[in-house]
Amino acid sequence: MIRTIHRARFVLAEADLLLQDAAVHVCDPGRISRIEPSHTRPSGPDVRVIDWGRAIIMPGLVNSHTHLELSLLAARIRETTSFVEWLSQVVQERRDWTPERYVESVRVGASMALRSGTTLVADISASGLSRQALLTERIRRTVFEEAVALAPERAAESVAALEQRLQEAEPDPLTTLGVSPHAPYSVSPKLYRELAALAHRRGILMSTHAAETREELEFLKSGTGPFTGFLCSLGSLPAGWSPPKLDPIPYLEVLGILEESPLLVHCNYLDPHSMAIIQRTRSSIAFCPRSHAYFGHENHPVRQCLDLGINVALGTDSLASNDSLSMIDEMRFLNRTRRDLKCEEIFRMATLNGATALNLGRVLGRVRRGFWADMTVLKLPAEAGGRNLLAQILEGAGECIATIVKGEIVWQRDEHIGSSATAA
């Protein structure tokens, strides 16, 4: 049964499918039942019609990688291009955080994401508190429970703790769970393999940071560089540890991790061989453009990855290396700085590609019949319109006025209330 109809001057059903004067019909339990011209008279009892006016309804934006637990670190980290120095600051800032502080940080970040049109967020939880903290939020989420332990003797303890978190999770319609071995420089081969086995056994997604910095590549190839001193200072480098003498992606392949087609985060430094491995294993990449720029990394191989058919999604990373959690800001930044990318490609990376990376591409990422009615609404200026409307939006036209999850308005700007009526 239809329960809500959302009307707008434009509906961007997919990156290359723009409809004018259209209406999106939402039925119980929050799926899209059809899309038709907005002048069609609604029928049926108790049908609520919401007219957004001169606005565009688009698929809900997907943040494929962030750390909501770090949201309260905004403006507290001294800017640096040294990743190890940055990581040291993050560790120091959180040293005395209470569980309540982590929960507050998660909720602050979730609220920021919703207010900027994000309907689905992939959150890395180091504390184990994100899942519970997000139960009060109306954003769809994939929570990756993170594990860190380079010492092989700690693998069993880490897996047991993570599995306990998964077992304690009660079913929730907006929550999907995953596991996240942190990175090749912080996770032992034993822990990687056991977490991959756990993900396979439970049928859940795995995500890991990989090929993020040149220092990571040096550490894995030769055991030298800034990471060695940093890990020693934390007491995390096991006695007798020796490097695998491989780049990150071939290393993960040797471990068998890529058999699970994980979500690989950052991938700032990939050679052709590594990209071929990612393509062959059908792994996805979460690219975080503004965080990438924050650290002054070299040009990301996103163009080459897309040309190979690799699924590349967009993420914001955290407020410790970014100035907002807005996917609109992320798309606009990428549009300004990477002229080798088409507007449609950028938009897909923030919608359908993100949903696909999180194993939700069959129900999210498009405004299409049968998909969940997760949508973002942007108010458009009077001059915006025409066939190149997506390009205008990525160049700065339009501001988020509403975020919709499962057909329900979960955030709305107070000064713009869509006109509403109930059909008899």
C-alpha cells in the first residue's frame, strides 16, 4: 500500500537518468513502488503527498568509509603531512576518553552526516561502542568492528573480543555488521586469516586499510621507516618481527584475504600489478579525496581503477583529517580537483558504487522500483536546470534540505518544509 508520495521539479533516478516533474511513490515498509509524472492524481486512502518544489530528489548519499568515533577531534589535530605524526596525535588525544565520550562523538558525527544528505554510512568502530551508540540514530549504517594486533600471540584474544561484539548485537533494520582488521602494518598474518575466516563463516563484509602511505609500503617491504619507530614506541612491534617484503595488496593476496572481496580503504599507492589483483578478486576501493589531499599524497589512481572496472566508492574518512562529513562536499572537491573524472562517475561513486561496496547495490544507490526509499533532497536555485544539471550541482548549485531513509524524513531544514497533503 502506498503511504507517501515525494514530488519535486527533478528526480535524478540514476547518474544518467534525470526526470522532470516526477513523483516517487513509497509503500510499506519503505520501498519505492513506482515513479511517475507528478501531475498524476494520487489515489487511495491516507496517502501523504510531500511536494519539495524546485528541488531535486536523488539516491541517498553513501559514505563508504569514516570513523565516527573521531568526530570530536575536529580542529584538535595539528595539521601535518606526516601520517605517523598524525596517528600519534590521534592516539594521544583519545588516551583518556571515557565510553561516554566515544558515544557522544559517534552521535555527533552521525548527525552531521544526516544533515548533509548521507543515508548510509560505513563506520569503523575501534571502541566497540559505535553499534550501540547508533541505535538511537536514524541513519542506515554498516558498522565494521575493528581489530588491531601485530603480535601473533594476541590474535586469539582479539578474535574472541570481536566475536563477542558480534554476538551481542541484536537485530536492527538499519544496521549491517562487518569486521575490520585495521591495516597490514598493525595486524598479524594470523589475525588477518582468522578474521577472514570469521567473516566468511558469518557471511559478513570485511574492510581493511591498505596502501595508504609510502611509509606503509616501506615498512612492509623492508621493515624500516617511520612506522618501525612508531610501533616500537607503542610496544606493538613484536620481537623478531620480519617484513613480508611485499607491497600491501600482493601481501593481502598471499594471506588469502582478498578471497573475501573486501572493501579496501584508501589504496593511494597502487602499481598495475596491485590494481590487477583488486580487479581479479572483485574487491572494492573506498577513496577519500579530501583526506588524501590533507596528507599531500600523490595523484590517486582512481582513473586507472575505474578503467579496469574496479568498483570505487567515496568516503570522507574522519574529522581528524577532513573538515566535514558531507558527501556533497566530497563530490564537489573531487569534481574541482580531478578533471579526468566525469560527473556521472563521481556521482556513482557516492551512491551506487558505495552501496555495491557494502553489498547493498541491489536495494540502494538508485531511485528505482523495489529499492529502499533512501533519498537526498537538494533545494535548487532558480537558474539551475537542463541536461547538465548534475554538473551544475557538482559545481556548487543546490543545498541539502532533507534526508529520507526508508521513505521517512529523518532530517529536514526547518526553514524549508515541503508542502504536505493527504489524499482522500
